Amino acid sequence: MAVTVQEIPVAFEGDGSGVGELTWGQLGIWRRTQQTGRTMNLVVAVPMADGTPVAELVGMLRFLVGRHPALRTRLRFVPDADGGRRPMQVVAGSGSVPLQVVEIGDDDDAAAAAVVDELRSQYELEFFDYEHEFPVRMAVVTRSESAAHLVIGYSHVFVDGAAIRALSRDLEHFDRSGGAAGSATAPPLTSPNALEVAQAQATAAGRRQSTRAVRHWAAQLDRLTDWPTPDEPQEQEPRHWELVGYSPAMELAMRAVAARTGAGTTHVLLAAYAVAVSRVFGRDPGVAQIVVGNRFRPGFAELVSQVSQHGICVVDVAGAEFDEVVARAEKAVTGACFAGYYDPVECDALLEAAAASRGRALDITWHLNDRRDKTGAGEGDGIAPEVWDVARVLPLSRWYWDRKTPVFDGSLFIQVDSEPLVPSRHVPDAPPAVHLEIWTDTRAFALRQVEALALEMEAVVVAAALGVAPGQHEVLAHG
């Protein structure tokens, strides 16, 4: 296959330049990359309409970077009080970003797929040069000089998932016929930029917000009890393994329980997780960190920046029917969201103090990240139980170990999506399903325990939807 590569420098200009402290969201991701050695870069790959000219993508890149200060921000490191260096954000008023162009042979679908996968991997795994590189990388795969695929990578320090969706919506204002002229016709942005957000966080009101949030974290930590040591793990190489799950039954069962309880499917998911953690690991109450988007805060809905932070959920299940656990999970998520906006340095100091007071490390690096397309809690993301035959689709579930990596975030990281993270895993003509990527630290857990946790999460919610005791759904499913 013939593949050629070139780079087009794309010059930009934009308002809002300056230097300032990092926002809490930016600092939280920055600290995590330094602690784990993981880039946390966000990558999007999309097919392009036939005949899309490369010049249009040049204009689109210029439009987005010039319009949104987050995409033209770099870091500057200054001396800190502890003798180290701390990062500051520097927003440029002008500059240039490269557009990578990869030309492949006509009608070479295998080559296109291979190039896209290679670019995705490169953008995901390679750290940005934070001091010298702007936090966006873009590549276009072309055939006969027309775009076929677009791959975009972002530094998570400056952009979160909601920001990427906001960028996509803002492209409605891009004048595709005029390229760069699109920026002149777009309405002005109404959201604060990251420099302004950081300034607000440094005020007395901002400090009070952080203190209230960290106080909530402290109250949740106080609820956690010592829990049994898991089965003896056998560390693998690489250290972190991914268990992939595909479960139509779990998705449909969560919708059915949501319809019955009036809660959101996110709350049903957290309840199933809490029950499964209790049964498999003997940990009750269970703890999970969730991602709080913070988009409900004033001015943040369309903000292109990194404002998401972790929230802490503690849910106890002892002596409760599943619907009651769902109600407890809903309350935990609400509290986590209101306390998901804080100074990460202050929160980390709390975690260190809590570990010191207990005389041991406090492992709460158990994450549940629900990234599915859904409506909000209480807005009808449930369906009536009779619409789908949950038991009938249970045999369609698939679970297998897949990727491995030397670094990841925490002991247990469960990501839940509406579509497979890797497009090749798509199952055509299938009912709605959850796609789970469960990353585990093999130093912390035996692989068989992680498998048991995944299967138990599915079993719990399926049993709740069918109104049977846990474990009976296998018989119903297989006749």
C-alpha cells in the first residue's frame, strides 16, 4: 500500500491570551498524569463525507483553535514553595498548529483502517510537550487528495469529554465554504475561559466551595470500614489488564429498574456495583469515584476546558432490597456531584491525613465512569419492563480479557459506554447494550475476582429487573 505523509502548518489568532494558575480540573488531571505516568489523552476518530477537501479541514482547525483558548494553551513551570516546580497556564494570542496529512491508495480500506488505528494509538500514548506543543493534534487520512478519515487527539489537562462535545456543537458556526472566514460569522462565546475560572476559584468564595466539598469527602471516608483482604493476587506483566464486557441484558435490565423506581440508570448501575462489591469483595459500604462533569455550574455548559473532577460515592447495601440500594445510590451521586468541585491539593492532603490516622494506605482508587448516551436522572431514561425480554438476550453477553498496559489509574477502573470503545467490536443488528471496559491492577486483585465482580453486576441488575432472587436468571435465560 502507498502511504505518504506531510504536515500543513495552520496559523491562528484568537482573543483571551494571558498567564495564570491552573483551574482545579486542569490541576487534578495534571497531578494524575504525574502520579501514574499515563497520558490520559482523549482521541476521536470519525469518517469524513466523500469529497471533503483538505482545505476545509485546515479552515476548521484554524477556526477551533483561534476561537477556543483551551486549544492554544501551554504550560510554564515556576518555582514552588516546596522547592519543586508548579505549572502555570499560558494562553497564546497567535501561533501555529500542524495538520498531519496521510495519503493512502484509492479503495484501500485495510490501509485506511490500519492508519487510523496507528494514529489513534500514537495520539493516545504519546505525551504532549506541554511547554512547547499546543494541546490538539489533528490528522486527516486522504484518498485522491480528499479526506476519508479524521483523527483528533486532545490533552486531557485542557479538555474533557464534555468540552469535545461542545467543540462539535460549535462547528455549526463554522463557514465550510469560506474556511477561515467562519470565525468572523460565529457568535461571541459567552462562557468564561480557563484563566477566568482559575481566578474565581482563588477568591474567598472559591476557597469556601473547596472547603465544603472536601468536608463532604471527609464525611464519606469516615463511613468506610476495614474490609477483608481480597484473594491473593498474582501480578501480571504488563501490570494492568482490561476485561471487556458486552451485555444487552444489563442495559435493558437497568432501564427496566429505572422505569420502576423513577431513578436514572446511572443510579441503577452504581447500586448494582455496590451490591456486587459487597458479595465478591466483602466490602460494605462500597466506595466508587465517579466523574463529575460540573456542567451544571453557571457558565460551564458550553465551556471548552477541563472542568470535570472526581466525586466520591459511598453506598451501603446491608439489609436493603435492591430498589432501596438504588435510592441510596441516587443520594450518593447527588452528594458527589455537589462536592465534585474542589482544590485537588486540598483533597489529596485530606486523603493523606486519613491514611495516616488509620495507619495504612487508604485505597479508594475504585472508579465507575458511566459514559453512556442517556438522559439525566428522573428524565425517563428507563423503559417499561415488558418492552424487552431481558432473559432472552442474556445469552448474548460476552466477556473476555483484552488489552494490557503497564500504567493505568487506580486499582479498579470501570468504564461503561453505549458503543464499543474500539469500533471493530461493534455487533450489528443487536439490541441496546452496555459495553464495559474494566481495568484492574493485577497487584491488587486476582483476575478471577474481577471476572466474578463483572458477572455479579450483571446478575444483580438482571435479577432485580425480572423480580427473581439473584442467580435464578440463568435458568430463565437458558430455558
